[in-house]
Amino acid sequence: MKILYINYLFDKKYSSAGAAVHVREFVNAVQKSGVHIASYDLNKFDGEEAAAQSRSRAWLKQKLSRYVSQLNAFISNIVYFRREWKIISAERPDALLVRYNLLNFSAPMIAKIKKIPLVLEMNSPMALEDRRFNTRTWHLPLLPAWTEKLNLKLADRIFTVSEALKSYFVKQGIGEDKISVVPNGVDIDSFRPEVSGTRIREKFGLEDSVVLGFIGTFHYWHGVDCLEELAEELCRRYDQVRFLLVGDGPLRADLESSFEKKGLAGKVVFTGYIAHDEMPEALAAMDIVLAPYPAMAFFYFSPLKLFEYMAAGKPVVASRVGQIDEMVEDGVSGLLYEAGDSQQLILQASRLIESAALRANIGKQAREFICRNHSWQVNAEKVLGLIRQSLNGKYASPGLPGEPKK
């Protein structure tokens, strides 16, 4: 069996960093399983091309982008269609796997024309996100929803990263039997309890501290605004407590400034952006990890950092929202609190600060749960099962969950 995997990622250092990890680790896991997979990143607006643009073209694009960006993305399907037709004709895959991108529909159209089974990967409700959060561009309101629905209709099988996201698409009229849920995964060999955090602790003067950590992008939907009250209260209660905050984002500067004004700069360390392959060492330097997501009516995420936290054997304090509540057994593989309840967050964190034994036991249970259920290998096997289903059993294997039997 040969699979062709198409994605359209951009800005892999920041906004698409988690997606880039997902793509890379999934492909590696499929290759380890012995299945032939060819992966193509087809976003044509990469950094090198942007740098090569003439100044006049760049100026014109900046001035007009507010008004024509959606239309331009839609028309770009002509360019993508030509490129993808050549790739698909050359690769001759048995099945096509596409990571959906806003306003793209060229690959599913080719799959339909060439009668190639199509499995569609949906990681977010992109049309909804565009409508809610994209205030900088002029909208053609029906276009994103139309192209998203077109992709969903053309696909033979669909998988989402969460039950909430599956339910959303079912409500859009997509058959429930057509959609499966395959949460994110983690490289359990890279994120493991045996990784040493000594170098990081020495670098930032954390050797004798109980370190609470956060890894991620400093955006409001990651709940980082609650860290100010949490750090202020816990550092007041416990002399040995320090915070290690890893990542970057629009809220970082304000948060850092606030800590300085409160006299907590020496107790709260901001590392800034670090590459994903350096994350295990940074995580190893933490004793307690935080996933303080805010209350959201539609929490459709499958938080990559939660998988990495738990795989590293770290006790997590997380808000009880969406998939987090499904993954973390309160008091067993982590501690949960009601999103937005700062006092409950402080209480749960305090329990872990005061008990090294509790930290060790919860971390152990978290690691075991992830290894059983959410390695990238398990993730890849589930997706391969869906691909085999789309092939009507042609490559059926009884060893993969959800696949038709021989």
C-alpha cells in the first residue's frame, strides 16, 4: 500500500508549530510501520519565496491583502491543482490523505477525478475560526464554509482530533459513520521520565526549587493570563517555588512586565521560543506542569502539550475542559480544576508542591496511560485503519484497530 499525504503548513516556527510536529511525527510512525508514505508540503507561500519577492510586489500585496486574500486563496486552487496533478500522477498512490487547509479543495477534486480513495484530516473548524477571529481581511462569508463542506462531502473517510469536533461536523450534515476520532499523539521515546533537566535547572538557577512549568504559545486561549495570580500566590506561600515558562506569543511581553512590577522577576523564568527537539529537556526541568485552558463553549482542541507532559511522567494541573477531561483521570493521572476557578487551581497546585510522593505517583500513572493509548505509533495505526477501510478491505490487516478483517 502506498499513501500520499498532502498538507499546506506555513509559519512552522510559531502559528503552525504544533501542526508541523504532528505531520512529522505521524509520517515517521507510518514509515516505522512498514507502509510506504510520501509526504508533500504544498504551501507555496513559504519563507524563501516571500524573501524573493520584489519590493514593489510585496508592497502591493500588503496594501491589497485585506481585500483580496480570501479570493486569492480560492483562486490559488488552480495553481495547487496543476502541482498536485503532477505529483499524484507521478506517485500513483493507492490512497490520498489530505490535511485540510482553509479554502483548499484541489486535492479532493483530483482524488474524485482519478477515483483515488480520500481520507480527510480535520484538525479544527477552519471556516468557523475564520469567521470569528479573522478581522483583518474582507470576507466572502459563504466561501470558507462552502469549500469546507465540499471537502467533507468528497472524502471517503474523515478523522478529527476530538469528539467535540466530530460532533460539530455531524451537526453540519456529515454522516456520523463517516467520521472517526483520532486524538493527537506523542513521541514516547523522546518525551520520557529518564530525560535529565539538570542543565536547564542549573542554567536558570532552579537547582533547589520546586518548578512549575508551562510550555506553549502565549495566547489567551491557552489560559496564560491566569499565571500571574497563580505565581504571585504560590511564590508568597512557598519560598522554594519557581516558575519556568517556555514559549513565545503576543501575551508574553505584558506578562513578563507584570511579573517585574510585582517583584517576581527572579522567581519566574521566561525562556522564549525553543525548538521542539529541545522541549523534552526543558520539560524534564519541571516538577509540576500546567495546562490552564480557559472556559470555552466549544473546546475542540487536542492539546499536544498535554500528551507531552504526561509522556514525560510529569503531574499536570489542568482545567476540566474538552478532551482534557477525557484524558486526565482526576487524582490518578493528573489534577483537574474547573476552568476559570483560580482558587481551585491554586489548591490543586499546592497539593503537588507539598507532596513529592503524589507528584511521582501521578506522573507514573500519566506515563503509563499515554504509552498505552496515545503514542504516535498508535495514532498512525488508527489512521492506517481508516485508509484501509476507504480501500474496501484491499489492504486489510487484523492488527490495526478499526480496520476490516481479511
